[in-house]
Amino acid sequence: MTRTPHRLADDFPGHRERLADLRRTDAHLARLAAEYDALNERIHLSEINVMPLEDLEEVQCRKERAALKDAIYATLTRAPA
């Protein structure tokens, strides 16, 4: 655990502009990114013991976050540059 939030712009540095553009123009990507951000915040708060999660719940949140990140990456790489 790094205790550092996994911000999408930091995780996809080569796609920062495209990510920002698609957040504004693509409703599907905007929804995925919002879900990712909410899960990411929940995990981060658990890591720093502000709002701890049960172990199984944290593992499930991490899996969901990874799946969302994969879906976001797929959308980013399909979108025209």
C-alpha cells in the first residue's frame, strides 16, 4: 500500500489532455471516471485509517477500481487523438 491516491491523470500521463477532453465530452467515460474517483477516494481513506474498510471489502474495491481503470484505458486508446 502506497497510501497515495491513484489519480487517473497521474496513472495515464500520456493521455492527460485526452482524458480531460473525454471527461467533458463522453458521458460513458465521465461516468467511469466518476466511479473510479469515488472508489479511489474510498480506498485512500481506508489506507490512511480515516474510514477503514473490512479486508474483503477493500479487496473488492481494489478489484473494481482495477476493472474501471482497464475500461477507462480501453476508451482512451479507442478515442481519436
